[in-house]
Amino acid sequence: MIIEEDVELILTDGGFLSAFTDFKGNAQPAPVLQLITFDEDATYVQGKRILFIREGGSGGGSRYVQRSGVSIVFAGLQTKADAAIVKDYADRIFTYLLSTRTKCGIINIDPIAGASPVMYTDLGRPVVEIQCTLLTDRGIT
């Protein structure tokens, strides 16, 4: 299993790949998941939010464990009005990650800082990124 799939399992356990209620109490559909490659132009993501996970590089480790950087990016609808929902949802993910320690091959997951300020893609989607450091088991005994 690749690291992005391990993070997907953590976010699935936390309910972040399901429909959700926003900070105003409105029901929102589940985001579309993308691993490794972000494609906001794909037809299957039009009119939908995107949760994107990619490994950002390895920071070393040992024979038994690997330290990796991972980005979790939440992209909203193609409207600036969606920025508050995107920021709130990313903050919820960050808070969840602070309390989540062990899942699958992940020994530890540490968000590096809070969710980033809202930025915008070329197509106008509000985007918030969370950077994490993962300590994973290499499976060597």
C-alpha cells in the first residue's frame, strides 16, 4: 500500500470522505478523492470539492521506519464564496490529525502547522493545504 492510501484510510475513519455538515449547519456532498495527481479540470470533479493527497518526499528514517512528508489539500467549488467552507473543513481535518496517532502502516502522524491560509487555483477554486510528517513501518523484521 502506498502512503497516500494509508492517509486515505485515516481520513475515511474520520469521516472526511463522506458527506458532511458545514459550519453553518448545511448538508454538503462528499468530496472527490484524488491521490498523487491533482486534476481540477477533469469532468468527474466539475461542481464538486476535491480532497487531494500526495507524498511530498522522504525525510529519512532507518532500516525499520521511514519518515515522509505528505500534503493533504482540500479544494472547494469554483467560487470564492466556498472559501469559508474549505477553510473550516481543513481545520477539522487538522484537528482530527492531532488526535490520530496509529493507523495501518503509519506509526505516527504529525501535522506540521495549522491549515494554510486560503489560496486560489487558476480555475478559481479556494484551496487549503495541510502538511504532515508521517512515521511509517517499512515492514522489515
